[in-house]
Amino acid sequence: MFMCTEQRARRVLAALVLAFAGCAALARQAPPWAGIGRPATAAEVAAWDIDVRPDFRGLPPGSGSVAEGTEVWESKCMDCHGIFGESNEVSTPIVGGTTDEDIATGRVASLRRPDYPQLTTLMKLSQISTLWDYIRRAMPWTAPKSLTVDEVYAVTAHILNLGDIVPDDFVLSDRNMAEVQALLPNRNGMFAYEPMWRVDGQGDVRNVACMKDCETEIDIRSFLPDYARDSHGNLSEQNRTVGPVRGLDTRRASPREPVRLSEAAPAAAAAPAVAAAGMPSPDVAAARELATRSACLTCHDFDRKIVGPALRDVAERYRGQADARQRLVAKVRSGGQGAWGSIPMPRQSHLNEEQLRLLVGWILAGAE
């Protein structure tokens, strides 16, 4: 009896030793995600960590005058936004709809008018840091983040001057941004909607999982797939009924044929149905990459009109013309309006001559 008990105790002890050894071995094993990626370098973090907050934390030192901003505006912004920031052709107007009384009260009276034609940026803007940060990150559209810090200050100053918020000789800088904040026409127009914030201490973690019965076919070139088009109602009815506003009628299904996800090519590598005839493969690949990086494919598709004409239609119009490449290079470089409709094409001043010729050659060859 004693020997059996002793043997049983030894066996239990041995099992415990093996169990602890197994746990130790598991602890020493690398987790499944080990070796994936690497820590970001300080330079990489700094390149992304550029947001400017309402209290101006993150605002880099620099300055720019209204006069300097006018020069940048006329060379890089005017084609899309108009001479006075009033254009509604490519985007909604930036300037307009504010008064001296709005600047004094900090509330834009026209926001309460249901018949006001169009809401502008300066009507809605409550934080000057938002405007500065957006310009720095996203403008110009064809070459985002290409403006220097001082140019961003200058363009912001120019916009504020167009809205009669700062005088003609004003110089905007990181040192006086707070003073400008106190002059914004709608600086007191933002409020917190309490039901969106108050959850009585309970996080929103009890929703039913929705990742089931998902669609297998969507139109990857639509702004909205058909099954989600009306999830927020009819967007066209949510715009004001007066003025040149645009709103997608989300009651209608997309007229385009769905594209199977398994058959869809990546957007960055999308290609026309007909290969670029007569161009070496490296040039075709380089031209496609340049067109994607320069936002050409935001407004143009290969075989259908978006904002601008289909690239294949452009090639067809210039087919057989001896000076086609030279003329089209000049049009892309300088921008223009009227040849394909009323919506202007911004000048592509960020592209050098070699890049322009590569793009144009690709466009002209793609439809042959």
C-alpha cells in the first residue's frame, strides 16, 4: 500500500514537471505574428505624424503672406477653385456667404437660410487648423503634399483674405494663428451632439456581427455598390434645392455591369482593353504608374467618361494627326476648358516634359 502511494506520488510529480516544462516551452515560442514587419523608424513616424490639432499642437514654424499666397493660388489652385475661390465646376466654392457681422458674432447667419444656394468652406469652417491641415495634406489635387510649409501658410492667408477676414498685407504664421481663429465667421458654430457621445458608461460592443451573407459581386468602379446606395437615403434630396449643387440620386441602381471581385484587376494596375500599341512594356508600366500617381485616373477612365473624357475617346479624336502628341502635351501641361465640356481640366504643372510625353504617348497608343 505504501509503495503504491509512493509510486502514484512520483507519477503525479513527474506529470507536473512535464506540464510546467511544456508551459515554459510554449512561453518561449514566438507568437504567430513574430517576424512580420518591423518597427517604424523615427523618420517614418515623423513623415506621417503631421496632423495639426485645434489647439495648434503639431503646427510647424513658418509664415506666408497674402501676396505670396496669391502667386501660389494662381499657379496651382485657380484652375479648380476659380480666381476668387468661387468656382463650383470641380469642387464646391471655398469663399462666399459670410459677412462682417458673421465675423463679429462667430456665427454664419446664412447657414440658417434654407434657400441659400450653396455652402462654402468659409461658411462652415470652425477651426482654422482644419483648413491649414487639409491644404498641407491634400492640395493641390494632382500633387498632394508638394507645397512647402510656407506656401501652405501663404495659400491659407490668401483664402482668408478672399473672405475679408484678414487684410491685404497680412502675414500668417504659427505665431498668430490663434488670433486668426478668433476672426473665423463660424468659429462659434460647432456644437457637440450629446446623444452621439453619452452612452451611460456602456461601450457600443453588443452589436450583431454583420460579416455574413456578403455580396460576391460589386461594381468596383461605382462610387457606391448597388446594395449600399440607399443606406443613408437619397443623397440628391439631402442637398439644397437651389443653386448649382450636385448630389448622386441613390434611388437608381448603377447602370454599369457588376465586376466579379475574382476577375477585377487592382485599380493601380488597371489597363485598357487594348494594349498600348507600339510602346515597350516598361514604358507602358511606367505610364500607368505615373497616371495613377498623378491622379489622372481619378477623372479619366479608359473606356468611359467620368469627369473628363475616356482616354480611348481622346486617342480616337487625335488619330491620324501628325502633330497629335505635340498638341496634346500642350493641352495637358496648360489645362483648359471647352474641348470636352464645361468642366475645366487643371494644368499639370507638376509634370516635367519627359513625363508629359510619356503620358501622352501612352494615351495615343492605347487606342490603336
